[in-house]
Amino acid sequence: MAVRPAQMVMNLRTEGCSVRATWVLPNNGGSRITNLLFQVRHSATIADKDEGSVEKWDNINLPRECQFATSTSCLIPFSTLLALPYALPINAVVYARVRASNSVGHSDYSE
């Protein structure tokens, strides 16, 4: 019986005027990985709610070459992250995460 993919590990580093995200594809749980979802936020996107703080993550539209379920690396231009809808501030601390999906479900987001 197939299960959802395992949690992924992602690393980020600057590369010229871009951010390089790299990851190792997780164990697919017996069902082919069909989708990768990337999200970003910066430290100022934590909203206070009556019940506590909530992190606001934005799905990121990746360059086409990064959208394949077999991809293990992606170069994301700073211009993409600075533009709407993300509008990440210059010199802000930026967080990113990724998760994989298969026919059974989604992995947990990377740490």
C-alpha cells in the first residue's frame, strides 16, 4: 500500500542575483511524486491573532525548469522575490519551505 511522501530537507544559498534552492527528493512512499509546492515568507509576515501568532506563507511561482516533480534544484531570481505578490523586503530574513505530493497525499513541509 502506498503512503504519502516523507518530509524533505531543503538548503538555500545566494548565487549572484538569485537564490539557489536545493533539496533531496523524499522517499515517495510507493507512489510517484507528482508535484512540489514551494512557499516563502519573511519575518515581518507573522500576524498576531487572538489565539497567538500565525505565520503567513505565500506559494511561489517557480521558473518552469523548477516545476518538474523530479527537480532537485532551482535558481530563483531576487527580482521574483522582490516583486508582487511576495514583495519581500531588501535585507529581510527570508524563510522558504517545500513539500512533495503524490496520489496518497502531501509530505510535511521541509524544515
